[in-house]
Amino acid sequence: MSYLVQWLIYAVAIVITAYLLPGVRLSGFFAALVTALVLGLINTIIRPLLLLLTLPLNMLTLGLLTFVINALLILLTSAMVPGFKVTGFWWALLFSLVLAVINYALGAIVF
């Protein structure tokens, strides 16, 4: 049950973030649910591998490469989910930052 609530919170956070940023398009709540699922799977499977492979470069940049990896994974999600579109790298970077803040705030309210 907890995973379902977290998934819904993440989808609502995606809807709010897409509403706030003009460079992000979302066709509806179902697209937000699919985006939350795909982004969650990508963050669970691909992100740790990328962080491990880029660890020396990430240490050299003092962790700033993590933001670039997050933006690239959001662009990958945008390419995979039909109703979710991010227009460029900088919008994806801003989307990841705003999404993290909104997801944290919604999680703090619900839990």
C-alpha cells in the first residue's frame, strides 16, 4: 500500500512540476502516472549503474555530474513516455530540481 501512495505522490509532483515549467509538457494524469512509473524504474535500475561508472568524474566535479545524469535520465524518460515531453537539457535539469523539492514537500505533508 505504501508503494501505491508513493507512486501517486510522485505522479502529483510530476503534474505540479510540469504545470510550473513551460518547457515541460504533460498530456494528462495518466501520462503522469506512466512517467512516475518509468522514471522510478530508470532511477532504480540505470541510475546506480551510471553513478558507479562515473564515480571518478563525479568526485572530480564534486558531485555536480549527478545533476547532469539526472537530467539525462529525465530526457530518456521523455523519449520513452508518449504523453511526457521535455524540450531540452536545461529544462530537464530544472525539472529534476523542482521535482525533488515538490516531491519532498508532498511527502512531508502526507507522511
